[in-house]
Amino acid sequence: MLASPGFFVLMVAVAICRGLRCSNMNTEDELVDGGSEYGSVWPLPQNVRISTVSFKLAGSAFQVVDSKDSTAGSSCSLLQNAYRRYYEYVFGNARNPADARRVTALGAPGLAELQVWITSPDPECDGYPRAASDESYELSVNQTYALLKAPKVWGALRGLETFSQLVYEDEHGAKTINATEISDFPRFAHRGVLLDSSRHFLPIKVILANLEAMAMNKFNVFHWHIVDDPSFPYFSRTFPQLSQQGAYHPYTHVYTPADVKMVIEFARLRGIRVVPEFDTPGHTQSWGKGQKDLLTPCYSGSSPSGTFGPVNPILNTTYDFMSQFFKEISTVFPDEYVHLGGDEVDFNCWRSNPDIQKFMDQQGFGGDYSMLESFYIQKLLDIVATTQKGYVIWQEVFDNGVKLKPDTLIHVWKGNQQQYQEEMAKVTSSGYQTLLSTPWYLNRISYGQDWRGIYKADPQHFNGTEAQKKLVIGGEACLWGEYVDATNLTPRLWPRASAVAERLWSAKDVTDLDDAYRRLSIHRCRMVERGIPAEPLFTSYCPREYRGI
Ligand SMILES: *[C@@H]1O[C@H](CO)[C@@H](O)[C@H](O)[C@H]1NC(C)=O
Ligand SMILES: *[C@@H]1O[C@H](CO)[C@@H](O)[C@H](O)[C@H]1NC(C)=O
Ligand SMILES: *[C@@H]1O[C@H](CO)[C@@H](O)[C@H](O)[C@H]1NC(C)=O
Ligand SMILES: *[C@@H]1O[C@H](CO)[C@@H](O)[C@H](O)[C@H]1NC(C)=O
């Protein structure tokens, strides 16, 4: 994507802007006032026509209803739940409900209902969203009739979000919408957000609020990096000592089976998959506290030093443990995929341990510890394959040449732009599906509008054939938790993750940064109005400012 000369000047100006001087720079505020021909819809639909003919919604009498031909009737609690949610989003914050009623009484009757028509014989009301779920929908709004048509409930959820974004308030506060035609579907099937609940424990309330924000941005995968070195908050029924010993606190800083169930159901109702990550053999210090002999004892000279390294790959007990553990995981988490990590394995401890050295000799691995890592991962993948789950792994596992099932998803996270583009080319030329995260490590922050760089990164931008590009199924925004907990998670993530959301949903050629700025500014205020403390993009104000919770 080429930056226009105007954009370049703007960026230079922003880059030199510091403190007070910023108040003189209202170039971008003027852009907001100018508005976008697409209103405030975010992410931008694939095909959208908004007319300048506008009309009112019929105040509090407005309803979202099932169309009489819909295959999902009133027993579809997922939809009924969504109708209430979106009604609340559209009307819940009405400045003065009497205003809206008056406008309706004086003027035309106004638009009285939005009909939702699920067309497929199996609407998937009670199912879980999947990688292959159909999220397409068509939305048509005119003065007398508003119709949302979707093959499955997943598309209806996306369309309800879009409908709610089309409604705005006129100068009297009356809910207004323009005649609109939209036909929409996502560019990528996998649009994820990674949250890390190990470096800091994240209260359930924060996780749910972010699932809510994800739905506002049409994200559909919650990658739950649930455990890591610092703590093990996942309460395992099979191995309760893992969180008893490994969590920051065994009662207050754990996710019970009921918590996990609640997160999964809350996500399902918003069309979001929950993909848990249990990263091994590295990043496992917290596992060792509750599971004796799981980690490798490190040596200092000829005696154990008292510290531990990665999972011990030479013991049969390790694999017995992993079999039971992942059997549990496969039943607790309904998604077809589990993320198995496999990144950043430190070989120093393995190297120090005489038993490991002996095993290396027996196996003929010489001094190549990546072969030992592969030995472990191979056995783990075989174990997980017996649970009928597919798996996602970080790129190192692929880089080390581990034999992978053909449906494995390779998650690219390393390197600079050139390096990750080369990696995407390499992974896809080997025939694997891939996800990109490198440009979307949102835990990295800097002064200024870094959402622009986030927005410009395109996962299909690398040298490869069309067939290779098709193997890119999406990407994830990652918010690692070293410096993040409930106090700052949401504003750090939003609206920066919204930039990723549009990149992954909208058409490839949606790259106009000025138009994106105009829509995103309003979208940001909409999130604020809905109770999400999303941080500002630049100097501006919201009609209704954040008032805390
Ligand atoms: C909606 O209609 C109003 C009134 O005609 C117009 O000013 C506005 O630009 C329209 N919005 C969009 C996004 O086209
Ligand atoms: C509104 O849309 C419906 C369905 O597309 C159509 O049948 C009807 O004629 C439209 N009405 C107006 C006033 O455009
Ligand atoms: C570990 O399992 C392998 C394969 O089943 C077996 O050959 C080996 O004897 C076992 N080792 C121990 C120490 O039990
Ligand atoms: C594609 O290959 C060309 C020629 O080798 C190189 O100049 C260019 O930087 C590459 N582009 C990407 C996105 O890797």
C-alpha cells in the first residue's frame, strides 16, 4: 500500500508533535468533521451503499424480530439474546427517551422493525462457531423495511453489529438511519485476539468485557494464553495440584471449570471461538510446582543446581501426564483446535543434565538440541492427535523441521517485516496454513498513532503464488501480559486492535488511512459509549465521554 503524499505530510507532522504543540494540530479533527461516505461502520463491509436518504427509527417501539420464513425461531436463544443486546446498544443510552418518542409522534411513523431471516436449514443456534463457519450476511434498510438475511446465526450476529453501527442520532437526539444496502463477509476466517492470563491474572470480568469489544469489531477467535512460566491459573480436574501450587493464589487467582464454561458460552453467544494455549516444553515453570518430575533438573557441574528447565522429554511419565492432561483439555474446550505453543525453548538446562546427554547419545542427536525438542513435540502432537483436535503451533516448531499433520496451523510471530514475510512464504510453500501476528504485538507501545502501522500490515503481502496466499487464513492481535493487568488491558488493546480487525475482515484494497481515521474515531467513541474504555486516537472528544464503571 502506497501512502499518499498528503498522508506522508500528516505523519511527519504527527511525529514532531509533542505535548502542548499538539493542540495546534487539528488537521485530523477536521477530517472527522468531514465524515466518511461510509458513516462510522467498522470494519468496513465488503459491499456497502449508504444513501443520503435518512429516516427515524420508531423510538422505543422499534423491535428486532424473526422473519416469518426464518429457520431460527424464538427457541434460538443465541439470537434472542443478541436482539436484546443490540436493542440495548441502539436505545439503551438514549439521552432523552421522550425526544425519540416525540419525533416519532410528530413525524412519519418511522422504521418499526428489523427482521432477521436465517435461510439455511441448519441455523447452528446451539452449535459452536468453527473455523469454517459462514459469517456472511446481507442487510437492506429503507424507510419501510429493514431486513437482515444470513445463512447461519453467525452471519446474523455480524449483521446485527453492522445495523447497530448504522444508527446515529440527529440534532434532537432521535435515532436515525440512512437507506443502506450491504452484502458482507470476512476476508479471513481466523481473526483473533490473544490475551495472556499468566503474567498477570485477568479477572473474568475483564475477559468478558474484551469478548464484548471483540464482537463490536467482528473478531471471532479468543486465543487464551492461559498459563505460562509465572503462573498456572487453569484449574484442572485431573491435576488440581497444578493450580493449587502454580497459581498466584489457589482460590482467588484461578479459573474454575465454571469460569471457563462461562467464558466459552459468553464467547459462543458472540460468535467467538475460544482456543486455549498450553505452551510446552518451554514456558512451563509454573507447571513444575504442582507436578513432580515434569521439568528437567538443571545441573551445575556434576550436581543438580535446584533449578528446573523445560519439560523433561526423556521420561515416560512426562507423556503419561500429557496424555491425561490433554484428554481433559479436549473435553473442556469444545473448539476443534488447541494451541500447543512450542516457542522459545532454552537448551541450556537440557545441555547441563547428564541423563539428557546420555539420551541424546542413545538417540544419535549429537549436540543438536532442536532434535530433542522435535522428539518431544512429535510425541506431544501424536498424543493430541488422539483427542481428535487440530493444533496450532508457534513458528519455531515448523522451523525446526518437526513432522506435522497436514492440517496444522503455523503461527508466525518472529522477526522484522522482511523476515516475517519470508517466513510466511516458506510456511505456505510447504503447504501449511498460517496465521500472522508479528506486526500485531499490541503490548509494544510507542508515542503517536501506531494504529496506522498496525493497519497497513497485510498478511498476504509476501512473495508467493495465489495458492500460497490462500493458505493464509488470518491473524491475531497479541497482548502479552508482562506489563498488563485489569488496570490497563482494555485501553491498551482498543482501538489499536480495531485496526487489525478491519485488516482481517475488510477487502484487501481498503487501505485509505484518512477514511479509516474518520470511521475509527467514531467507532472508538461508540465503544466508549458502550462501556469499553478504548483510548483516543488523537485530540478530539466523544459526544458521551467515558465515566468509569
Ligand atoms: C445520511 O444521510 C444524511 C442526511 O441526508 C447525510 O447528511 C449523511 O451524509 C448520510 N450518511 C452517509 C454515511 O451517507
Ligand atoms: C424497501 O425494501 C423492500 C425489500 O427490499 C422493498 O420490497 C420495498 O419496495 C422497499 N421500499 C421502498 C419504499 O423503497
Ligand atoms: C518407556 O517406554 C518405552 C516404550 O514404551 C519402553 O521401551 C521403555 O522401557 C520405558 N522406559 C521406562 C524407564 O519405563
Ligand atoms: C519479493 O521479491 C522481490 C525480488 O526478490 C523483492 O525485491 C521484494 O522485496 C520481495 N517482496 C516481499 C514482500 O517480500
